[in-house]
Amino acid sequence: MRYSGFKILKEALSGHKGWTPAWRDPDPKPQYDIIIIGGGGHGLATAYYLARQFHQCNVAVLEKGWIGGGNVGRNTTIIRSNYLLDGNEPFYEFSLKLWEGLEQDLNYNAMVSQRGILNLIHSDAQRDAFMRRGNGMILHGADAELLSADQVRREYPFLNFDNARFPIKGGLAQRRGGTVRHDAVAWGYARGADSHGVDILQNCEVTGFRIENGKCLGVDTSRGFIGAGKVGVAVAGNSSRIMAQAGMRLPIESHVLQAFVSEGLKPVLPGVITFGAGHFYCSQSDKGGLVFGGDIDGYNSYAQRGNLPVIEDVAEGGMALFPGLGRVRLLRMWGGVMDMSMDGSPIIDRTHIDGLYFNGGWCYGGFKATPASGWCFAHLLATDTPHAVAKAYRFDRFRRGRMIDEKGMGAQPNLH
Ligand SMILES: Cc1cc2nc3c(=O)[nH]c(=O)nc-3n(C[C@H](O)[C@H](O)[C@H](O)COP(=O)(O)OP(=O)(O)OC[C@H]3O[C@@H](n4cnc5c(N)ncnc54)[C@H](O)[C@@H]3O)c2cc1C
């Protein structure tokens, strides 16, 4: 079924009886050409591009819970391609371009909103660093604009420009950045993949791999054994647990990241603002709620909820930047499990086990990567070669010392 304005009108006039489920609920087949473990954004996008780009339709996505229940439905919805390093910028710019055409491609309203993102500048050193990053972005074909304090003030008059510790001295803007409705991305990719014949198997937890003579033959699941020619793992925060079942230890730690939403307000923030110096970022949803967050909780965990000290820390950061926030009530908050890699950048690669492929280490920036991650993982699974923009995301970079460390933090996953 194609969605359109005409279809909505027709259904409105006929009692909404003509809508069909957006994807099927099939029983598992005994064998698939390719199995993707994890029905988050990355797993579903991989299945969609496998079918649409690479004509691989005998594919199943295995999800232990429900579509959109993981980080894809828990993030703060920001998309951007404002990276500095060569290994990252072309990948994230490719992703942003895919976002720009995604709704037409999927025939699904994912509420892609290029309302812009602004990284605030509080010191001369930070201005130098952001200018360098902006130049790097422009060299890779992305857009970047350095704003003065007055320009920022015109767009964001409610911020505290004269904070003694963090005065606002300008910002690095990427106008093509913005937000996308997170769970709609999962639903849109699920519907798109299903329409090409991909089986989406919810409530199907993978409990082990069947590996014989160095080759992965399939997976044991809560719904029985399912055979596969190739198995791709895209389980984000659960990466270490799943890959341990294949005997692999990853350069990844799991940490909790929290998100917060306030009560609805009249428009106060036109775009996304990030206050890196104070560990706070914020945007305003279309319903009016302020959507904000800060740092990860800082200890290893697989729990999808966080702790009070970080809430206090995020609220302090918010108040330093945006004093009016103190008058706003917090409506809800939640946590997600982040797959934090040792250099803060992801991995899309084959493993040493024949037929077993891995996608993970997205840290807290994997939502914006969803389309490119799916495309590049599908490319790898279909052709056994890395996509040009994902060549740097190999396991062996940790052995060879070729880190992609945007923040320059070293092997400290909790700080990336
Ligand atoms: C609070 C918060 C804010 C964030 N903000 C942003 C942001 O603004 N911008 C941005 O770019 N990124 C952001 N992120 C990061 C982003 O959400 C993630 O990097 C990205 O969603 C991870 O990929 P995914 O969508 O595939 O993960 P998930 O949606 O977590 O998908 C993984 C799936 O694997 C399933 N799974 C796990 N184990 C098994 C098993 N054994 N068998 C079968 N299935 C299994 C899980 O149930 C889950 O559904 C944020 C994350 C959080 C938590």
C-alpha cells in the first residue's frame, strides 16, 4: 500500500477501514540467505538496503523484543555530519544525504526536519577548533558556517550569553543538520524491508551461534534454530554479550545514556544547540517539549535506565546555558545502552568466523548514522567488500593503532 495525502483523505471519508498492517508477522523459515540480528535502526536499514540495493530478499531480521524498543526509539533524534576526521566525515555526510531523500525513498513520513544544529563556542581555543572542523567539513562537501555571538543571539535570544564561566562567543552551525522522529525511522525501514519480502521476526531472541569448522551456519533462537548463509550482528548496546557467544571479545564497553523531555512550551529553540563545554544539548520537539541530554552515566551497565547524579549534572548544564529551563517541569526521562568503542568510532566489518559479520560501536551517535550504516553493512554482506565510505571502520584499526578518535580522549570509552 502506498501512503499519500489522497489515501489519508479517502480513509478519513470511509471510516479508516482500508489501512493494512505496515509489516507482516511471519513464522521463521528454517533457512535464510542472510540473517540480521537486531531489529533496531541499523538492522532494519541493513535489511532494507540488502533487498532494495543488492536484490537480496531471502533475509530475516531477528529482534528479541519489538521493533523500535532499543536505542532507535530512545535517542534524542539529532542528525548531522559535523565531524573532523577523514575516517568519519565522508561516512556521516553520506548518511545525511540519505536522510535528505529518505521519506520519498521509503514512502514514509519520518518527520525529517533540517532545522539546523549549532555547536556553541565559549573560548578562543574552542573557536579555533570549531573553525578547523568547519573547514574540514567544507572540504568534504558538507555545509558549515561560523556564527558570531550577535548572530547566535538573534536566533537564540533566551540563552545566557554572559555566563561568567561559559560566555557565548559564537557557534559552528550546520544548517542541514536537524532532527528526525526516531521510532518512525524503525517503522519506515521495517515497512520498506517487508515490502521487498524480508521477514521481520519479533520476540525472537538469539541465544547462540552454530559454528562448525570456522563457519557460522546459523543461530539458536527462542523460536528454534534458524540456518543462514551469512549472519550480520547489529545489536548496539548488546554487542559484547552477543559476540561473546561466538567467542569474540570486542573493543567495546556498554554504558547508559539518559534522555529527558520537558512539558510542552511555545517555540523557544528553532534548532538543535549543543553546549559541549557544559555537557548539555537541547532541541524542541514538534509537540513543544524540550528534548535534552548530557553525558553518559559513566559506569558499565546493560540497564535501560540511569541514575539521579547525572540528572542533576544535566540540569546544571542546562541552567548554565538556558536559565529559563529552571521554570520548566520535566515530563519524562529514560535510558539506553550505548555500545562505546575504545576510540569513539564504529566498526562495520567481517569477523574471523566465516559468514559472521559485525556492525556496532556506535557510541551515542549512531542514530544519525542509521541510513549509511545500513547501506554500508548491506554492501559488506552482499559483496564481501567494505563500502568506500566505511573502509576505516575495520576491527584491525585497534591492532594497527589507526584510531579514529574525534575527541582525542584515547582508549577511554566513557569519555568519547
Ligand atoms: C538517550 C540517547 C540519546 C541518543 N541521542 C542520539 C542522537 O541525538 N543522535 C544520534 O545520532 N544518536 C543518538 N543516540 C545513539 C543511537 O540511538 C544509537 O547509536 C543507535 O540507535 C544504535 O543502533 P540501533 O538503532 O540499531 O540500536 P537498537 O535500536 O538498540 O537496536 C538493537 C536491537 O538489537 C536487539 N537485540 C539485542 N540482543 C538481541 C538478541 N540476543 N537477539 C535479538 N535481538 C537482540 C535489541 O532488542 C534492539 O532492538 C542516542 C542514544 C540514547 C540512548
